[in-house]
Amino acid sequence: MTAVIRRNSGSSGGRWIRARYPGRCHCGRQILPGDLALYFPIGKKLSCRACGRVDAMRISDDDLIAIIKAR
């Protein structure tokens, strides 16, 4: 059986968006409308591009660990 993974589509995982409104990353950087940001629906949090890359890698690692444990 092959596991199918949909990255960044779950409610706990983030997804890349273009910001419509100004906001702030957890690192303190300002996110302006039109900027690329990683959005987390749970908690309605944003990550700037730099932090978002790290967060996206962390999500990928969590997905990989879940697959390994499922086997």
C-alpha cells in the first residue's frame, strides 16, 4: 500500500499565500500586502519568507516521521 501525502494542505500545516493585509511574522518582520507568506489556519499565524522556509521544512520533517511510524 502506498501512502499519499498532501503537503501544506492539512488544517495544521501551513500554506503559501500572497498577503492581502499587513501583518507581522513571529520574528517581528512586517508582512505587507502582496508579500509571500506562509499562513497557518490554526492560530491564524503568518511567517515571512525566511521563517516560512524553515517552518515548511519542519512540516515536511513531521510528515516524513509520520510516514515512517505508520510503516
